Amino acid sequence: MTQRPLPTKDRLIRTAAQLFQRRGYHGVGLSELLAEAEAPKGSLYHHFPNGKSDLALASATWASDQMLRLIAASFEPAESFHAGMEALCGKVAKLFDKSGQWDGCPISSTLFEGPDNAAFRAHARHLFEGWITEGAHHARRFGLADPQKTAETMFILLQGGWMLARARQSSDVLRRLPEMLPRAD
């Protein structure tokens, strides 16, 4: 049984997310992106009327949705917030190892290294707030005293841990993050 290829729009989004994560917004040219996605040039503007900037927003959203799924898959079966954090950090560390590229955060690499515009910054804020909201939901579910603060700490640990893991080229940094989160369970 052969697997059906992804629709062109999905190929463009996923390819852009990978390339932007690896080299940042300005490090990726449209010709390269189209070649990697095996997409004709007209399809870019058909699906993304403003071209690369619209594609960047869509690819950051796609990457963020993947992270939201990872957070949910880590915390939903967990018996405590700390256990959920251990699961999440373990999964993120595996992704880090699997990439072998020591890539940056797909949202930061795309939106903060892209054009300095309010739409990119607002979109990044919206996506990151989604991660914090998901974390706060689980902190509340486990009865933690300050779910918002716990979720923000989780986010800061993940982002900072990712940067340090990148610098050290070691996913062990990510696996140790749960030790840094105050235990309340």
C-alpha cells in the first residue's frame, strides 16, 4: 500500500517549518523552499497570497500545534504535573536527538528572526501563550497552587533548556529540566 503524498499546501508548510527552524527566516530562499517542497512557484502565491511571510506564519502555527499535541500527550496520561514534565522533556529530548541538526525553536527561528514586524511578534506571542495556557490547564488539573506561574516556569525552562542543549549539543540538558521545576506533588 502506497502512502498518498501530502497536498501542496501542507508540503509547503512543513518544508518551511523545517527549513526556517534550521536556518531562520532570512536563511531560506523561495527557490530552495519550493524545490524542497516539490511545489510549483504559482502554488506558493495561490495558498499564501503574501508569499514567504504568510507561509512563515502558517509554518509557525503548524510547529506550535505539534508542540501543543506533545504537551497534551505528555500530561494527559501523567499521574502528576512533575511526571508530565518528565514525559514532555523526554519527548522533546528525543526530538532534539532525532533531528541531529541542533535546530532552534521553530517559532523563534521563524518569527523572531524574520522581518521585524508587529504581525510576526503578535503571532509569536499568541502561539507561546497557547503553550502556557495548555501547561496551566494541566497544572490546574493537578491542583497546583499557582497554575499560571507553573506554566510560565515550564515554558521558560523549555525555551532556555532548548537553547542550552543547542549550545552544548546535548539533549541531557532537556532531560534534567524537570529537576528544576518546583515539586508540589
